[in-house]
Amino acid sequence: MRIGLLEPIGVSAEMIDKLAEPIRRAGHEWIYYPEKTTDPDELIRRSEGCEVVTIANNPFPDRVVNACGALKMLNVAFTGIDHVGLEACRARDIMICNAANYSNQTVAELVIGITICLMRRMAEAEERVRGGGTSAGLAGREIMGKTVGIVGTGRIGMMTARLFQAFGAKVIAHSRTVRPEAEAMGITYLSLPEVMAQSDIVSIHTPNNASTRGLISRDMIALMKPTALLINCARGPIVDSAALAVALNEGRLAGAGVDVFDQEPPIPDSEPLLHARNALLTPHIAFLSQESMLRRAEIAFHNIEAYLAGNPENVCRY
């Protein structure tokens, strides 16, 4: 069987070689491309003859899926699968497996870090030091005692909730599914408008799909306190970025931390958030740590081995 990894996945070539050794030892043909590509024709060329293809977060559209006649399992070394040609995979009954849970801790920690940076005005403070200034007027705020709204209580949302609770915050939530373990932690589920209106900090943790696209709309942002923060380390299209930028520039929101946009970085100058006040922007790094990259690689290769053994794991419903 021909098995391909079409792009780097954040670990060294030596680690890739080590993880691929059981596949080669079992007699399968293993191919690896250490450079990224988003060119559909090149993706088709790299996938030729492969029954199993592993990708990360670069697009793998319907056109590519349809051109890969041997493809039976698409192994996504990422959590979300919204960058994959799902319609073509569905039509051909192609199995999709993902690297679920590899970045739970990493994403949750970045949410906390962004929140602290905004609440303690760290970017402004650094500029003050470099400009020869003092701490005058730089009093920040604490997380302790604040109400945090978690939108989406999947594994990353739950991890984020635990970290906020460790700082002494009260956590409320809105999610499609009410989790008993969340309620056992003292988390109260409310409607989305109630969460938006009551929270001092709102953190988004839903997948990007037809039901969540535009979920955090202009009307939802308008419900937020003028002292509140909105943090999005999930997916860009979930939030109306233009409405968020207007709210920030008009002083109707204290700040926002955004790691994800409607497209992958580099972000064009037309992006409204690039010109918004009190917006801390990062280039889609929430999932990216040395530890999470190793976990991701291990899960991705385990997915291949499980598929070859006839017991596939991390199979996505789509």
C-alpha cells in the first residue's frame, strides 16, 4: 500500500523517519514531502496512488479528493476538518481521521495568555518602557472574580474553563451539548445572549460549520459589556470580524484577542481587525507548541497504524 505525508507537521525529519519505521517495516511504500504546497495540481501529484494520505491544515479541496482515485483514508493531522473537501469525501465514502485533542492544553494556555496580556495592558506597558516611560496610568485588571463565558464546551473549551477557574473566575457556558462534567465543575449553561451579556471575558471554542458560521454576530457583540473582552482562538468565520472591529473602535468593547481569521496568515490589509483599537492579534499559533506538535505527529501516525490494523481510531463524523 502507498501511504503519503504531503506536508511537514511540525517535527523534525528524524522524528518523521522514526515514526514511519513501523509502516515501512510492514512492507508499505512510504513517501514524505517536507515542503508545504497549496497548489491543487501539486497535491494531486503527491497523492498519486496513495490509499492513505496525511495532511495538516492546508486546504485539500474537492477537486483534489476527486482526482485521488486510490484514496480511502484521509488522515488530518489537525483538529478541524473544515479545510477538507467534505462533499467529495462523502460521495466516495472516504474515511477521515483527525488528531483529536493534541492541542487542548496549548490552545487553552494561549487563551489565558492573551487574556492576561489584554487585562494587564502588557503591549502598552512594553512600549512605555522602550519609550522611557513609567507605569503611570497603566493599572490593569485581574481575572479573579470575573465572569468568563465559554462558547463551546468541547475538550478545549473545558480545559480553558478549568484554567480560568484556577484563576478564581466564575465560568458560565453556552454549547450545543450540555456536559455533566461541566455542571459538576459548577459551570452554569445559559443561552448565548445571556452568556454574551453577563460575561467579562468571552472565549470561543466551537468548530466552524454551517451552524456556527457568523454565530458571534453584530447583535451578539452589541450585548457585551463595554468593559468585556472577546477571545477567539477557534475559527475566524465564527466571529463577524468587521462588527468586532467597529465595536472596538467605537469603545463599545474593551478589547479582543484574535488568533484566527477568515483566511490563514498572511492577513491582507483589508482585514478590519488590523486597524482596530485594543486588538491583540496572533497568526494562528494557538495550536502551536513544541509539545503539541510531537503529540500531533504521534496521533497522526497512530491513526495510520490503527487503520492498517483494521481498527481505525479518531474517525470523524461529517
